[in-house]
Amino acid sequence: MKIFNTLTRKKEEFIPLTPGKVKMYACGPTVYNYIHIGNARPICVFDTLRRYLEYRGYEVTFVQNFTDVDDKLIKKANEEGITVKEVAERYIKEYITDAEGLGIRPATFHPRATENMDKIIEIVKTLVDKGYAYEANGDVYFRTKKFDEYGKLSHMPLEELESGARIAVGEQKEDAMDFALWKAAKAGEPAWDSPWGKGRPGWHIECTAMINNLLGDTIDIHCGGQDLIFPHHENEIAQSECCTGKEYARYWMHNGYINVDNRKMSKSLNNFFTVRDVAEKYGYEPIKFMMLQAHYRSPINYSVEVIEQCKAALERLYNCRDNLDFMLKNAAEETRDGDADRKAALAKRRDQFVTAMDDDLNTADGIAAVFDLVKDINTALAEPQSRDYIRYAAGLFDELTNVLGLVYNRNKESLDSEIEALIEKRQQARKNKDFKTADAIRDELKAKGIILEDTPQGVKWSRA
């Protein structure tokens, strides 16, 4: 497998630190509100990366954090007259609802910043002791220029980075480029005891501490949105490598932006959508499909037309899988001559899929391979097939869609006992040549959103 490494700006063969094992970290949400569709992209993409690595036989330890102490949480808590912890608990629960809706598997670990305060303080103290950080009236800052490789991830020269640096009112930095590791306590803010007095961590140090606590000094893959490259990930590298003297992450992966109707998503432009907003209208899975139907490093444009196209594409996948179930139930033979050749032809789609995904997680071409498989299956099912072939086709379909985390609502589709009874009653009426009753039942089911199709193999149903 090859991965485009943001650090080197080229595709590199993926070779984990420990054969057969992968240590992977993805920056999670700051839990002060519902996640928006921009947040959903890294969640979907890097869940798929984890799935694919496991599919290829790796044992993956996947860590995704919750930032549960931050200026935004403090502002929200003060506005609502509740504690920061209450804000965090509320929106972690809302995140879990959305993540489950998107078919996202829980990470191996979901650490919180507030649970790692001892490690945060330990790392900051080490940086101060080594001369990479300094205290100023209870704040602790990192000396950016003391790290010679600063800027290596964003590939921006120091002079360019300096031009945008400013010292805010109240800050007592030695240099405008320096960034906060620890912030002195202010009234109305949560605070923890430290060698520099009461305070709370800066944003960047939180991820470094959680990685160090759970995964060690060096990890295989660090990933997140493109907007995190600078300053967040750049600062993570600086503070971690100065603390440990070791490489922080071998491979860096960043997903591209999402635009809305070809414009940057912004509340001021009134084109800001949460995942919950979109899911209430279109369902969660079309959002997931949209995130994967383009290469993860390419920009995505969200629009009503795009999400409806994704919904229609998913219906093709569901229809194919439902047809396989139906044909399996009604197949006349266990095996047929030529099954081995027919299965070998289908297996080429697995090879096509793996080739795509091995090329920097190209989910766009991976999905294309799945639809080529669907086309092959639909063509084959135009004629009677053996149970052996149908079982193989269904297994291959499930194998590939499971890697992508798609078609995960299939098992939720079930007819309740009332509808099952009506279908059976209609079948009996047709056998008795009572077509008036049969037609009335068909109309009744149609009103309930159940469409029936009479085929030589029996009656098929689908939801309207």
C-alpha cells in the first residue's frame, strides 16, 4: 500500500514500525456543538482507512480524541450558565449519535484532554527543563525558533510563518512565533494545579499527551483535516520531538475541504450544515457515501443534487444485495457447471478494489470497482444461477462494502408481522384466483410504502 505523506509531499510505501501492527491517531472533534459536514469527512475517511488496514491483515490501534476543554467550550458554558463538563458530556453523546448514524466504528480509545492532565503537565515540564519552553506569569510558551525543523510539515519558510504571527494583548511571549503550552487560570474557567500555578492546557499539547500516553513516542499514521496542518500539527511535531528526541509520526494524511454549492461553508453565508441537519432530510448513509465517492485529498462540493445522487447510488447497491437474497432463496440448484469460472470472473473485482485502495486509499476507484461488481452480478442474475454462485457473489459484495463501511442499514430492513401476513394473504388469494382481493392487498401495501413485484421465482418486495 502507498500513502501520500504530507510530510514528504509524495506517495510512499506504507511500512509500519512493527510488522503487522499499526498505531494510528486521528484528531477528533472539539465537543461544544453538533458536528458539521466538514467534521464528518475525516471521521468517515479515516474510519475507512482503519477498516482497510484491518482488511489487509494489520492489527490497528486507533485513537481518536475528544477535546473537552477549550475556549469554545468555555464560551458555550458561560452562555448557558452550565459547566464546561456538562457541555462536553452533552456533545460527546450527540457525536456518538451522529457517528453511529454514519456507520462509524468506535475507536480503540477515545481519550479526553481532561483525563490526561498529568501527562500534559509532565510533557510541558520536560520542555521547560530542556529549555524549549518558558514560563511568563503563569503561562508557558514553546520557543518555536529553537526547533530547527519548524515548518517541515506545512512546507512554509520561517519568514512566511513569521509574517502572520502576532502577540495578542495580555501575552508575554519572547517571540511572536511562540505558542502556548499552558494557560494561566482566568475567572470563570476550569483550572488544574501545575508547577506554574493553576491553569489549563493549550490546544496543541493535548494531542501530543494523549498520543504519548496511549501509543508511545512514535506512531505510524497521524491524520486529520487539511486545516490542521498549520499550526496544530506543526506545533504537535515541534513539542513532541523536542520532548522525546524521537520522530513523532511516520506518515501524515490530510483530507481536503468541503464546499457548499461551490462556496466555502460559513455561518455568515448561511450555508452551514450540521450532519444532523442533512441526516434528518436525507439519512446518514448518503453523507457517508458522499465523503467516499471522491478521493480523500480532493475537495468535495456539497449540494442538494450531489446528496440526492449519492442516495440514488446507494439504492442501486441495496437493490443488488436484496436481489441476491431473493435469488438465493429461490435458486433451484446447489451447483452448476461453470460455477468456478463465473466466480473467478467476479474475483477480479476484488483485485480491482484492492489495487484502488492500495493507491493512497483511493475510495473513488474502490467504489467504482464495487459498482462494476454490481453490474456483473445483475447481468448474471438475469439467468438462473446456482446457490453456490449466489452465495459467493453475496459474500464478495459484503466483503467490499464492509471495508467501505457502506450498506450498513441492510439488516435493519424488515417487514413487520402485519405486512408479512398481508403478502401471504395476497399469495393465497392469487392461488385461489381471487384477483380482486389480491389487487386490493397490493394497493394496501403500496399505501404503506411496500412495492411488490411478481417474478417467476416468486414475489419480491421493496420500499418505495
